[in-house]
Amino acid sequence: MKPYLANLMNALSLIGLSFWGYLSSETPSITALIPLFIGIILLILTPGVRKQNKMVAHIAVFLTIVVLIGLIKPLLGVFERWDTTAILRVCIMVLSSIVAMVAFILNFIAAKKNKAANTN
């Protein structure tokens, strides 16, 4: 998968699922919207990722790592409550972030190989 598509998919899942989780919570907290805000930033960065701007791609990777780490606590929390819908929402956000990370890593590896092949 191309990194910009993985980033776009991740951004949209973070936005939609965190907003859904916030609205469906009996006691909504603004911290539930952190993935939404990161998703909006990732969405804004998508054109730069598509143009293979290294700085933008590295910012997107950093934010993806941050959201992955940040979703650990909510994931543990929903498993404790055994809220099936919340488990599904958080797992999809984690999975989409992992897919985006893998796409970025594979793209970075391919770019490095291409650069090495072109310098030889």
C-alpha cells in the first residue's frame, strides 16, 4: 500500500472512530478526541506525503507513533470494561495506525535501496 493512502486511511479512521467514541460515551472526555485531532493533522499532511516530502512523511510517522502509544491505555480500559463496540473502535484505530506505520517503513526502505542503487 502506498504511504499516502495508508496515511489517509489512518487519518479518516482516527477522525471518525474517535468522534463516534466521544459522542457515544456516557461520560465524554475531551481526551477521547486526541485521536481526532491527530487524524486531522495527518489528513492535512496527506498531500505532502503523496508528494514524497521527507519532512512531512517524518512528521506523519511521528504522529502515527504517538497515536499508537496513546491508544494503549484506552485499549486496556475497554478490555477491562468489556465494551465490545469500544473494543472494536479502538482496535480498528490501532490496526489502521499499524498498517500506516508498515507502509511508511516499507517506503523508507525502498527509497533507501533506490538511492543506494542510483549512487552505484
